[in-house]
Amino acid sequence: MSQKARMPSRQTKWILVIIAIGLIAIFVSYKTELSNVCSIRQLNIAGDEKKYEQTKDPQFCDALNSRISQFNDECKSNVEELDCG
């Protein structure tokens, strides 16, 4: 049996390398860019505001207000903070 039959061709190796690099680039892009998009962050905050309305958990409210404040600073927005009292 020849050795060439068992080893993937050079072209196949390059295709696999390119696919791997592409997948890594997509993953890094997703983690760094999409998680910081202001509209997505605002939707997450709105969802958490609904959760707070159901639970009325003061610790959750404080954490959410911190996120709202940070969001307002970073995204040049004016989302109103919650009244935790």
C-alpha cells in the first residue's frame, strides 16, 4: 500500500486550514463585536427589566441599574434606571 493513499493531499490540508481559520475568525468576531452592539444590549436590558418586574429582586435591580448606567455611557443613550426601592 502506498503512503500517498493514506495521507490527505496537500490541497485538502490547505482547505482544512482555511476552514479552521474562518471558523476561528467568525467565533472571535461574534464574541467581540456582536456582544457589544448597542441595539442587542438594549434588547437584553429590556428583557431583564421584564424579569425584574416579575421578581422585584433588589439585588437584580442594582445589577441591572449598573448595566443600564454603563450602557448609557457607552452607547450614548438615555435608558431610565429602575427604582429599586
